[in-house]
Amino acid sequence: MDSDLLTDREKAAILWAEHVTKNTARSRDDVFETVRKQFSESEVVELTFASAYFNMRNRFNDSLQIPLEPHSGEGKIKERSVKVNTDKLKAYFEFILDNWPEQFPEPNPD
């Protein structure tokens, strides 16, 4: 990415987000090394989480045809609404945390 408007750190973050989005980050050691030069290990984890999270939200909203902004009038996107029961959502996350494993298995090197 050639731009004088962004720092090398910002360019690395965008590059990483692009490869996380395209699901090519795993096979691009060169991209990972570029990112590691600009970010600590924990920052790379946070960048990866943020990219993956927003990708998940986009896929979720797109699948349910939930518009980013409300539209009205002819020729506009038909609005759908998903109502979330926050008590059930909280209980779900508490269940996940209560059952979080102490250790995770080592990844398969294949």
C-alpha cells in the first residue's frame, strides 16, 4: 500500500485485516512478518480478533439482510429486525466463561 497519509504501522494493520478477511493470513508468512515488525504479539492477537469480529458481524448482518442504516421509501432495502434477548445473551456468555478450558490442545502442525 503506497500512501503518504498512513504510517507504516497503520499500513501493516490494514494489510493484516485484509488477509484475515480473505482468510489468507495463515499462508502468508511475509505478511505476518510485516505485521510483527510493527506490533507486539498481544497487539497482533487484538488486531486479528477485531478483524475476525467485524467480518463475523458483516456476514451475520448480510445473511439476515440487516441494513447498516435504516432505509425507508420505494426502492430501498427491505428492513428486517432481529431482537436480542440480552438476558439470554448474557447467560450464554457466562456459560462460555464458566466452561472455558484451563488449557487448550496444541495446534496440529499440518
